[in-house]
Amino acid sequence: METKDPRFLVDHQSVASLVTQLHDYFQNSHSHYKIERSTLMSQLHAVEGEAEQDLLQEVRKVEAEISLFGVLSDALSIADRVLHTRTVMNELGLDNPVYKMHYEQDTPKVS
């Protein structure tokens, strides 16, 4: 089977740099939702009854987002650390496609 570069890589990006960017994205999203949960929790003391139940439901939804983005952040953190350890980089070699920058191959050449 022929190995092809992932189609979602942007010009001049390596798989290793994409993993780093995804880790950052999910880590930032995790932090964002934790702040959002804190904001919602601070509003709880000012509401009662149905408004309180609605707010608690929103808190539960945000907590699910926190869990999801936390797991994704953790998984990508592991991948990021492994890909950037000296041992793995030496074993795979910097000429490995994981570390090479990829260029859009479908872009028409200008003469």
C-alpha cells in the first residue's frame, strides 16, 4: 500500500507540528470550559427554582465538555511528548515523513 501525506496538512507543516498544534488547541479548549464552568457556578447563588435548574443543566453540559477536551488534551500531550523525545527522533530520523514539512502537491505549478 502506498503511503500518502494526510490531506489535512497545511503547506509547510509536519505531522509532528500538527500534533503540537492539536494538543495546544484541546488544552486551550479545556481551560476555556473550566473558566466557563466557574462563571456559571458563580451565577448559581443569584438564581432560584427553574432558573437554578437550567443553570445546573448548563453546568453539567460544560462539565462534559471539560471531560472530553481533557481526555483529548491528555492523549495529544502523550503523542506530542513521544514524537519530540530525543530517543524517538533519533530512532525515526529527522528525515522521517512525521518530521518533514509537507507541501501541497495538487497545487498547479505556475510557469
